[in-house]
Amino acid sequence: MVENGAERKRACERSGPRRKEEIFAAGLELLAGQGYDAFTIEGVAQRSGVNKTTIYRWWPSKSELLRDALLHSGTLAFDLPDTGSLTGDLTEMAARVQDLLADPKTRAVVEAALVGAVRHPAMRELVTQFLDDRLGRHQPLFTRAVERGELPADLDPALLVDAVAGALWIRLLVRRRPVSDDFAGRLVALLADGISAARERSGRRRG
């Protein structure tokens, strides 16, 4: 079926402006460098070289622009692992989060977002939306684990995601300590003991 003009227009509108990746990159760089307070759409326009009128047409407020930058920029994205086991997937996921935080530019974005979330309700909502979005993207990993019998169906996967990401955030962003090559594996091995206990409890309840 051939798209008509209206359908093509709607598809274009959904995709955003042609230079949206440059806009997102500029927005996250400004967030990292200036924080949420000093962040402005005018600053994004200047850094990205995109007319501010164009940016305002797509994102009427800085919160809306930052939301889409956090959710859709490649800066904070990584492919979902599929190693064939829950422990393998969690270990690989932890390693990929570790790699993101090892990059000074990405780490600065994460730090600015977390600091802003503490001080500003709008930024806190943005960070919550980002975390919920990432949990949704990771859901196939946990669905496969339940199907393989590695994870109780009633266990909240957010507990595992928070445990893995939180441990890395504390280690790298708060303690400022290096992460060894086997850190991810040791962390997941520790979590695996808790997963095993939860699986046993779930089995007893069903029995």
C-alpha cells in the first residue's frame, strides 16, 4: 500500500527534526556541564547549531527535551544481552553499565541527572521515566529466565536491576573506586544466592 501525503507527514512528525541526534547530544552535554538549573533550550540551540524555533516546535519545555534525550539518545543505550542464562545475562548487563559509567562524558550525564533528581521534582520525574523505560526494555531478559525456570514468576525484576545498577553507581559515582574485571561476575554471583532462595520459597508456596 502506498502512503498518502498525510501519512508521510505523520511519519515525519513522529521522527522529529532531521538533526534530533545532534540536539539530544547537545542537551545531554549541557546537562552534564551546567546542571538542570542552568539548562536552557537556547543553550541547546547554540551548541547544536539548530534554530531554537525548530527546537521549541518539537519540545516546548526543557523537561520535554531532556526526557526525550534521556530516553532516545544513544548515549545511555546498550543492546540487551542474550547469553542463554540469567546469571550470564545479568553479568553482561552489569558489564555494559560499567562500560557506560567508565566513559567520563556518560558518567557526567548520569551524575548530573541524579543530582538534579534530588533537587528538582521535574528532573526526578524524568529520571524515574528513564528507569521505568529501561526496565521495560530489559523485560525480555527476565521473561526468558522465568521460562527457563531460573527465576520465580512472582519476583519483581526491578529488584535485580536496582541491585546491579545501584551497586555500580555507588562504587563508581559515590565511592570513586575502580571496578575490577571480575566485579560484575562477583556481584551477580552474590545476587544468584538470593535468587535461588527466592525460587525455593516460591516453589514451597506453590506446593
